[in-house]
Amino acid sequence: MVRWREDSTPESVIPDVSLTRSRDGSTGTATFRFEDPSILSVHDVWDNGLITGLWLHDEEGTLVTQDLDVIFKNGRPCEMTAIVVLKSASEWERFMRFMARYAEASGLEFSAR
């Protein structure tokens, strides 16, 4: 389950997820891109600081990132990007287990580019 706050409702928009990994496998990143995420339709989201990070929650626990970016078009937020930095091979493996569960629940599939 993907949330914008630890206590918020799950994000209903399915993101495009891009992965990078170092040649030796010791580090990597996962970039989540959400087009018009549901959190942006909440009117007081900016005033009350409701977007504090991205929480990736499954049966093993929670992965969190606060590395967020918002893209605006015509003065309106339309896309959010979150980057999860994976600092070790064990963090990579943990993330991949999360993604396998999330992909199955959300209908995602892997495509190498």
C-alpha cells in the first residue's frame, strides 16, 4: 500500500516506477511518478502540510522517503515524484519484495527498457 502520510488513505493512482541500480548492486533508487495523484485533490493539502513523504507499507513493515517533487502546469499541481534511495543490497531486496506484493495487488508489470 502506498500513502502520502503514515495515517492517510492509500493512494488510488497507480504510479510509473523506474528502478536504477549500481553495477555492483550495492545501491539503487526507485522513482515513483504519479500523474494527478488523488492527494492533490484535497483542498487543504498545502495549507496543513498533509504531504510529508511517501510511505510504502506491507506485511514486513514500512519504507519511507521524504524526497518528493511536485510538477505544476498552469499554476496547478499535476504530478508528484518520490525517490526512494536504496543504500545496500539488503535494502534493494526488501524493496523488491515490497514491489512484488504491490505489483500483484495493483496490476503492475515489469518492463526492462
